[in-house]
Amino acid sequence: MSEFIAELVPQAVKKLIPYQSARRIGGSGRVWLNANELEHPVQNDSADMELNRYPDFLPQDIAKAYQRYTRTSADVVAVRGADEAIDLLIRTFCQPGKDSIVICSPTYAMYEFCAESLAIEVRDAPLKACFNLDVDKVVEEAKHANMVFLCSPNNPTGNVIPRGDIISVLEGTKHSSLVVVDEAYIEFELGASTADLIEQFPHLVVIRTLSKAFGLAAVRCGFIVASGAVMEYVNKLIPPYPMPDCSSKIVLKSLSEKGLEQVKHVTDELIATRDWFSLELAKLDIVSEVYPSSTNFVLVKARAGVDLFDVMKNKGIVTRNQTHEPALQQCVRITIGSKASMLEVIDVLTTYSEEQCVELS
């Protein structure tokens, strides 16, 4: 399998020698004069951090902590958010003007954006009815691509791809392409993770993030979980200083036993609010469908002639309009906030629904 993965890597990447930063090759010493840093900080506000020094060239402590959290023996590397993970994987395994990736629309737009920004073709295997994966189509398209991106739970539809479907894709792509499963929302459906399949399928790559359930969107921390055969090449392109020390300390605190307990508590509360909110939405006459969600958002379809996005926007509630997607006409994506915020949404939509009924009568 490692030979097959090596065949996907452009020759230019194979020839790369990882940038030898001062922190990477500095060794140990007493007086540090090798990285062109200021020896003493200009600002002394942060006594617990040496802001004048470059951070660890790779945040190893974070990677180890996340490896323990995911209970995986696969390699883990920390990056600056899931978006950097996507971009890094495409740059590592796809050659501009030659290779392609597979997406399953409607899905997260960054896969397509990152590929097209690098002149890499995007092949689409659209989701079927009820947003189910078209396994046969994905496998067929993968024969002509270097990478397949699967988002589970999927953004913006909110559904989990059944484990059996992902395994079928992995079986069908053993000798053709890498399969990247984006699990940005996995904390809302932890039992659906595929990270445990990496040992069986070394061409599987899992992307994770701390921006969602961990509430650390501003910290910009994501992870790539993959086999050593994949990570050998990813490590060639990782920037020399991928994570500031201040961010690393926040991440380590969140991955501590106490931090994980807090994340679990908040996640359970959010799921309860999401499920209640979905039931309330379904009662409204202006709502055609509320799709099942395994995330921290719900996808809602309005009845014909109703623009839910504008209705809420006019009342100061900003959501995500999804009508640019052919398969999501009349749909809006609503992030789950506090119970008070979701009550406000229900009140606004209920009032509008009642007004519509009066006008029709």
C-alpha cells in the first residue's frame, strides 16, 4: 500500500527536503543565537511565554495529546485549522494542471476552492436523494483522481455517511486514490468516526478540528490523522512553525481530562437544544422540512415562496443561505446557539408564519 501512496505524490514533492528551521536542527544549548530572534522580548506583558522566540517547529505535545484523545495509533500532526489540512493534503498529493480530486456535492466548499486555486480538476459525484452517498459513482470517479473528499457529518446537510458506505469506498479505492474523511463535526456523533479504520486502510486520511465542539475557532487548530506512509509526504510541506505557543497552551488545556469533560458537557447540552429546536421548527407552516442533523447546525427547507434567510436577516438574525446549491433550493443553514437565541429564532419565524396565514385567509 505504501508503494501505491508514493505513486500519487508529484515528483517535485518527492524531491523536497523539509525546511530545516533553526528550531528543528538547533540541538541543545545555553545561549541561543541561531534563529535571528531577539534575545530578549520587547514587550514584557506575557511573562509566562517567550514571545521573542520561535515556537516548537512541530507542536509534538499537542499531537500526542490528540492521539490519546482519539485513541488511535495512527500518526497525528497539528495544523492551523481543518482548512489548512485540506490545502496541505491537496498540495502534497496533487500536481497542478494534471491531477484531480473527487467531491460529493453539496458539501464543504473549501475542497473545491483549494483544488481550483491550484489548477487541479474537481470531479463531482453528487449525493443522492436524502443526501446519501452514491458509492458506485464515487469509486468510478476515483479511478481518475488522486483524492476523494468525504465530509461526515456533512456540511451543509448535517448527515453522517454510514460506516458501511465509507468502507465500500475504501475497498473500491485501494489502488487508485486517497480517501480523506473530514470529521470536523464528529464530536456531535463520536460513534461515527472512521479513525480506527486507518490501520486497515492506510490510504484513509482523517481531518479533525477544535473549531466546533471545542469552541476554539479563533485558536486555529486542526489535525491530520493518517498512516505513516501518508504522513511521510505531508511532513515535507508543513510550515516550519505551524502553531504559536500561546495557541498550543490553550489546546493542551482543552485536551486535558478536565477540558474534555467540559467539552462533553457543552456538547450534550447543545445536542439537546438542537433536537428541541428541530422539533419546534417542524411545527411551523412555513417550513417544508427539517433535515436530521449530527452537527451543531440544522438545515431547513422553506415552503415555496418563503425566504427564511431574509425573514431572519430582517430581524437581525444572520444565518447561512444555501440556495446557491442546486440541491438545496429554499434551504437555510442555522447554527445552534444558546437556548435563548434559538427561542428568538422560533419567535421570529412563528410571528412571520402567523402573518402569512392571515394574509392568505
